[in-house]
Amino acid sequence: SFSSQVVDLLNQAALIPTDEKLTVLKQVQELIINKDPSLLDNFLDEIIAFQTDKSMEVRKFVIGFIEEACKRDNELLLRLVANLNMLLKDDSVNVVKKAILTLTQLYKVTLQWLVRGKAVSDMQEACWDLVTQMKGDVLALLDSENDGVRTHAIKFTESQIITLSPRTSDSDIPKRQEGDISLDKVPRDHSYIRYDVLREEGKSALEKLLKFMVHPAISSINLTTALGSLATIARQRPMFMSEVVQAYETLHANLPPTLAKSQVSSVRKNLKLHLVAVLKHPCSLEFQGQICTLLLDLGMPQSEITRSTPALREQRKRPRHEQYTEGKKVKIEPTLIEDDEDKEEPAPLTTPKPAAVPAAQSAIDLTAEFLHPLLNPENVANLVLISMVYLPDVMPASFQATYTPVESAGTDSQIKHLARLMATQMTAAGIGPGLEQCKAREDDAGKEEGNEDSGAKDLLIKRKVPAMMVGQAISVVGGYTEKAPTSEVPTAVKRLPEPILPTAQTKMTGASGRKKVFRLSDVVQPLSDTQIETLTSSAVKRILHSEKAIAQSGMSHVRVKLLSRLVTQFEGMMKEDVLEFILDDIRTRSDLAFSLLYQEYNTYLSQLPSGLLDSYDHCLFTLLSGLQEKPEQRDGLFTKLVLEAPIITESALDVIRRYCEDESRVYLGMTTLKELIVKRPSRQFQYLHVLLDLSSHEKEKVRTTALAFLKRMYEKDHLRDYIEKFALNYMQLLVHPNPPSLLFGADKDTEVAAPWTEETVRQCLFLYLSLLPLNHRLVHELASVYTEAIADIKRSVLRAIEQPIRGMGMNSPELLLLVDNCPKGAETLVTRCLHILTDKVPPSPELVERVRDLYHKRVPDVRFLIPVINGLEKNEVIQALPKLIKLNPIVVKEVFNRLLGTQHSEGSSSVSPLTPGDLLIALHNIDSTKCDMKSIIKATNLCFGEKNVYTSEVLAVVMQQLMEHSPLPMLLMRTVIQSLTMYPRLGGFVMNILSRLIVKQVWKYPKVWEGFVKCCQRTKPQSYSVLLQLPPAQLTSVFERCPEMREPLLQHVHSFTPNQQAHIPASIMVVLEANRKPQPKLVVEKEVMDKYAAHTCLCFKWFVTISHKSYFFYKFKYSLIASCRRRSMKSIYFAAAPSVTEEEPTITLREPDIPVQHDPVITKDEEEQMEQEHLDPVIQEESVNIVAEVKLNHLVSYPTGPSDLHSSVYCPVASKNMSSLV
């Protein structure tokens, strides 16, 4: 059966979640309203019980159910209207809006129901009174703080105006509203509902709507809604056409200044649409002039206005409209006061007084007529000149949006329109002759009518049943439980001419003539206050300490109720004793604690609206504080007490906060707070605010726990915005030059003298940074705050953002967007984010591309490239090097770490665009005009500091490639010296380099030549063979720089055999012996010369024999020329020299293993010039054979042209071979 189905569904609804609950309740509604209405009365209470459900949607369903039930059975209004009144005052805005919509319908249903019935019962009267009261409450909501509630209140007001005014033949009624009741269907002789009162209420509602619409602070949405409502009123009730047109005219001249430009345009568009709708109504003929003028001002072409104007027809008189307008001035016979209420006669239709237009309209007309003749060119010009002084600097948005070019300027119609616009503004401002005349006329009319209407004004007063009686009459569901004595009920509900209810009391006071009865107070002596207090305290203590005895009898619940009621009744020390008794063993006495708490709350409710929560607050505070001070008690009781308390007061919330700040109970305290937030939606934001405050607590454990809970709550949509707004507001505090007192616990947000510290900055960032990985959009707010903060705060922010930014990841779209749109002043922040993201992980291609665009197109700051440098192309890195090495040394070190692969300690596969050798070579090739030499030297020193990267093999390749550059890099020799210092076994290779530098004429590069000399100085005696290859002029330059090397080099030459010495050019010997005294020649000189000549010839023959290769031949040929020049043997050489054209031989260079003495790498300051370095010899003297081998290899591997023949020296090995041939 349907009944069993409804029972099952209601049982299910009590236990299931909200979404499913709504589905089940809608099924119940379908069953008991549409399928079997007979069940409606049986299950009404069960459905209405859901009005206290915590879900807003469920409460909205209950409102909809009330509407449908009352429409199905009007008698249910008696039972349900009180519930609708309660839901109208709900905390949820959506519930209130739903209640307004329902009341809009039920007001008409109630009025129609009462009008349809001939006799009205007391319950019906009480119901109508409550509906009327609710109507007044909704009209008062026009001043609500919520925009949506005001919009619904406007539509309700529109419905009231239409309902409480008569329908005429010209009324334009929509089909769906044709059956609605209107004032013309209300009989004038109704027993309870007053026709005149309803009419006045309708007019009053219209006045409120008109006053609301011209409020200067009205919102755009409310104004648009009000414009539509007025148009609807004008079309359905033509008698209000004048007021509507006047309101439109006033609005057009006085648009609210708070509207934005776009809102002004929207309002003007709506105003134009509604004016056209009013213009199309047949009754708008007498207002066509005003409407057309307004439409022209709004920019509507005249052709469109003409099309919208209805065709002319006979002017019909509508006496009903005039009669309605002046209805409030109709005489009412005073004798009606004495008539029986059920036989009230309709008011006679007396002739109205001549006032055919409303006062506001008359005031505008009178003022306009006064202004029209004054608007001559001279006065208008003066007005313009005077007003120029008061013009604002910026054109108001409303004027800019409403201004339209003036058509037909200077014509009489335009002057009349201008006068009317001015009159409208003057009347709205409360000035002008028209307004003064209207006020005077109203005062005279009021005095004249005062005597006529004094006897009849009581008819306009509704007699109401007192609020207490109304509560008794309609408290079927959820009403009050208190009842008055039955003897008073008939007297109380009986309607009397005046709402006076002392009849029952009068009878009681008149009962003194009855027989005196026995009274205990007459025979018992009263006790003193002290005796009463002592006896009461003793009684309560006996009940308290009878705990065990009563427990055995099974009547503990009676004892608990008795104690709780006694305590709440007597207060004083008794309550303290009971609370102390409870806290002694709260685990076993928790039932008494809860009973006492509930009884206190019940007492508070019974005293509303004047009741105070002080007693309840004290009880709850004492219990919670006692639990907090007893660590041995189970913590679950604290949570239970908090969650089951009827209401959480401010002091109780402070105890909960202290509980959360206790590090030993922080998790349980915040779990309790979270449950409060979830299970108490009406005050959840107040509880959430406590948790948000704890997110910046100075204790780390408290703070981290609060942040963990908030991150979970942030996932809930209805809490997300509040949490996010709090975090952003807290972060916004960083823009203050000093920390606000809010951070130090003060209530007001004022700045204090203390400067920002690391702790106060982080306090503002804790919550924001914990939310950042969950909502990447927030990163843009950080950039905005960062740009406005002072330097100390910026440094703290940069230190604090590492973990959140790392949690976002470099693939975050919002982070990439931040890089794309880097705000001015946030460059350091963006760079820091990039460093964090690429610290352990190579940059992604997307990130590299965004940074590249940022660098090339908007912010050419090379620091942006550092984090993504390994993602750039090789040429991009080389181009950026001059700027990079000029940065802070620590930054340059990081750049090199990234390029050299020493940055990612976790072993990530980051491939550098430059090899170590490429980097060092690129540093040498930097143009000194783009970067100072000091920075380049520092950069090369950083490279040499990475010994694990720059091995001897790498440095050898670098020097080899640098040798091939032309011109020679300025820092070449510095690099050679540093390489030799780091790896002494490169000595042979360095000698090779020096020899090749002679071939390249190193003396043409002053800086390199200076380093060449220093290198030779440090590598002596191995460098002697290199020095002997120099031309005489360059060798002289060497001795000028290092005179101490002349003597050792000369001794080295003297250590040669005579055959070896013979290969030393005379010019070289002259340079070597420049400072020596000449020695006497030996007698045997001729013999030696002869032997030398013979030996030279043999050498020549040996060379001709072993090879005809060009290189050896040329070398030897010119050596012979030098020797023969001294020995007069030219003829021998030239006679025997063949023509050589073959290719020169290639011999592989082998690096000798030269033992060296280790010296520290350049110990001078890296900024010191190379010429200031102290040069010590680092290579020990080698055997002649090894030097010769290096020399020979050099000669073979690196051929020279004829221009370098003078640099050829001796070849000991070759000399030996030639000797053996001889």
C-alpha cells in the first residue's frame, strides 16, 4: 500500500546522505500529495520534522512541500504557516530565498481561501495575522545585505502590489495568472479582511518599491529587477501608470553614482525596453509625450518610437482609476465603528476631492512650469559657467554612458524637456517651489480630514491575537509546549474591538468574596535567606552523595534530572558545588554533566528574546576547562562534550583553542575542531577561523598539524574560498613596511614599530605556501606581493618558497605562465623558482623555451638563463658567457657547476651544451671589449679549480686548439703556465707549445709574449733549447726582461761539445756574450777552423745521402750558410746543394716523461696581472739527449718557411749521426 511505502521511505530518509535523502523525500511527496492525498494529514508531521535538517537542500525541499501541501489542502495553512515563518528566518540565504518565493504564492492562496469562506474562525484569523506579519518581514528584506534576497523581495513586492490592487478591463494579465486573486475580488463587507486596509498596504508596498529604486547605493541587478517589476505593474494595473512613468523619469535623470560604465549601459538598455513595453499599453496615451522624450534621450530613433506607439482611439474615462487614486480620501461613516463586524457595509462612494495627480508628479510639474520661462540663453550660459567650477576631473561613468547628443536644441520642446529634467532632480533633492506647494496642500488636506476620519480610523487597524496565543494556535509541529489554563482560552481568542486581554485577571481579582481557604504560608514562619541557602545546599549535597544508593535502585536518571533542574533554578554556590562534584569523576558522572548543560540551554531558550547565555556559558566553560586540566582523563570525553553541546560560546571556543595549542593533545584538539566545522554548518566559518589562526602558530607541531587539517579541508568546495581568501589576506600583510599588530595577537590591524623578521614573514606565508602545491594559480598572487614588499621580506620569501615550488614541478602551466608574464620587480622571484626547479632535475624543453622568450623579448637579464643553461644551444651559451662571468663569483661558480656537470648530485642525466674544453676555449675567445679581463681571469681560475674535470688530457687539447687560433688569445700563456703548474708532466708538451709559438712569431702579441717569457723563466733549464730558437732581437728582449737568464743560458751553450757549439748562430752568441769581456784567441784557431770546415762538409754529404726531403734540406742548407758565412765555405754548400722539391716527412710527436718539481698553482691574487706573478723554476734540468729529442721532433713536425731559417739551431742527435757517418 502507499502508506507502507511512505513509512519505508521516511525510515530510509532518516539514515541516508543528503543527495539520496532528497530523492526519497520527493518520492514521499509524490505519493502523499498526488497519488493518495488522504495520507497527507497522517505523515505531515514526519515530513515537516526535516525542517531542522543540517542540509540546506533538505530544508528547501520542506519549504516546497509546504507550498504544494497548502495548495492541495488550504486547511493545512493553519498548521504549516508557523513552520514557513521559522524557515523564513533561516541562517542560509538560499533557504530564505526559497521561503520568499513560497510566501509569494501562499499569500495569494491564503487570501483567496479566507475570501472564499463566509465565516472566519479564530484559527484562520490568527493564520492571516501571521501571514500578514511575514509579509511585512519580507518587505523589510528590501534592505537585506544579500543581493539575491533583495531581488526576491522585489518580486514579492511586485506580487503584493498586483494582488492588493483591483484588476480593470485594461489590465494586461498573463494567462497563467488569470485565476489569481486581486483586490476587486475581495468583498468590502468581509468579516475580518478589510478592503481599505489591503488597498493601503498595496499602495504602501508601491511606495517602498519606488523609494528603493531611487536609492543611490542600489545594485545593478536590483535596479534591473525593479525596472521590470514596475513595467509589469504598469501593464497589469494601469491606475499606477503615472507613478511608474514618473519613476522612470526620475531614474533617468538621477542614475546611481555607484554603477560602472557597463552597468549604466545595461540599465539604460533595460529602461528602454520597459519603456517601450509601457508605451505599447493602450492606457499610456496621456503619458506618450514623457515616454517618447525619455526614449529619444535613451538613443531610440523616432521611427522605432512611432512603430511602438499604439494607434489613437477614443479617450475613455476610467473612473475606477481615479476613484482608486483618491480612495484614501473617501469619507467613512463614523457609525460603522458601532456596527457588528460581520455586518460591515461598504464605504459609500462620495465625490472625491479634486486632486487627480499624485503629489510627486504635481511637484515636478509645478517646478518645471516655474523653471521654463527662466531658461533663457543668458541664464543658461551663466549656469554653465558656474557649473564648470564644480565639474569633476574625470567624467563620471554614468554621464559618459547616458550622454546622447541634444536634438533640436533651443526649441520650445527641448527647453520644456530640460526644465522637466531639472525639476525631477530638484524634487528628488527635496527642493523647488513645486515641492513646497504640494507639502502645504497636503498639510491643509490633513487638517480638513482630521475631524472627518477620526471616528473611522480604528477600522484601518487590524486586531491581532497576541503572539503567545498565536504560538499556541499553530504549534502543531515544533511549537511551544507551554499551555495556558483552559479557562483563559475562550476569553483570549475572542475578538474584541480592541486587543485587550485582562478579562481573566479581572475575574481573579474580584474573587475576594469567596470563602478563605487554607494556606500553608499563613501558619508557617518564613525562613531567613541564610537558612534557605543552608537547607537548599544541604538538600543538594545529600542528593549528590547518594549516587551509589540511587544507582542500585535504578533511578539514576531521575536523580540526574532533579539535580540539573535544582541547580539551574537556584544558581549561586550550588552550581559550583555540582560542577566540582562532576569534575571529581567526570568519566562516571558525564550523564549529569550533559543533563546540566542541556537544562541550562533550555532555560536560556525559555527566556527568549531577553534571555542571556551567561549561565550556560559558565557551565560549559567550567566543564571544558576542568577536562583540559585533568590529563588523566580520557580525551574522548572532551570531544564528546564539545560535539554534543547545544551551542559553542566564545569562551568555550577559547578553551578548544587552548586545547589545540597543547602539544600533547594537538591532534585530538584539531580533530574536534574539524568535526565542529563539518557538523555545525551554521557557524562553521567561525570555527574554521580558529583553525586558520593556528596555521601560523609559533609552535611548530601545532602549526604543522593545523596546516595538515586545512589542506584536507581545502578540498571541500564550500570551504575552499574562505581558506584561500584567509591565506591571501595574511600574505598581503607583507606589503606593510612594518608587521601589523595582528601578527602579535592584537585585535586591530595596526602597524607596530618592530621591523620584519624571518619569523614574522614566515608567519604570513605558512598557510599560503602549504596551499600553493594544491592550487598553482596562487603563485601569481605571490609575485604581486613580492613586487611591493621591502628587501628584507623579499629575501625571506626567496628562502621560504623552495619546498612549495619544488612540489609544483616545472611542468606546472601556472608556473610557466608566470615565467611568460614575469611582473616587473619579480625577476628575482622567477629566477629563484627556476633555480629550485632545475637544482636536481634538468630543465624541460617547455621551460627552456619560456625562459628563452622571456630573455630575448622582454627582460634581457642573463640571470634568467642560468637555471636552464643546460637546455640552451651551444652558441647561445657562448654568447651569454661575457654577461654571465661578470656576475657575482658565487653565481658564476654555479653556472660553471651546471655546465661542467658537477651540479646535479643525485645523478640526473643532464647533458651540458659545452664540454669542459669548449668552455675554457670560449672563455679565452671572449672579446675584451665585452667583458673586462679581470672577470675572464676569475672565470678561468674557476675552471682550473675543477681538477676532476680539467685533467691533463683536457688541458692538452685546450692548449692545442688555442694554438690554432689567430690571433693568439691574450690569456693563452697564463693557461699554459697554470696547466703546467697543475700537471708538471706536461713539461715536454709545453716545450712543444713554446716552440710552435716561435713559429707563430709570438712576439707580435705583447701580452702573450710576456707570458711566453715568464713560462720560459719558470721552465728553465728545459726552456733553454726553446730560447736558442729565438731570433737575436727577441732573445735580447728576453734578457732585458729577465737578465738573470743570460748567464745560465750561456753556460748551457758552453756545456755543449765543440761540434754542438758550432751550430749556434753567431748572432745568437753575440747576444749571449754581450756583457762578457772579450777573451784572447788561441793559437790553434786555424787548426780548429780547418777541422770545422772539413766536418761541415761531411755533415752536408750525410744529409744529402739520407734524405732529399724539402724540410730537412732547407733547414740544413741555411745552417750551412750560417756556418760557411763564418768559415768562408759558401762554395762548398752551394756547389753540393741539390734542388729539393719532395714532401717533408712526418714524425709522430712523443711527450717525454720529464721529472718535475711541484710548485703551487699561481699563489697570487687572481685579479693580479701576469707580469706581477713570481716565477720560480718548476722543471729540473734534463739530459741533453732528451732536449735534443724534443727539439728534433719539433723541427720535423712543424716545418717552417725560408723566412724562419735563421731560427734553426744545432741538432745534437743529427750531429752525432753525422759523426758516425764520418
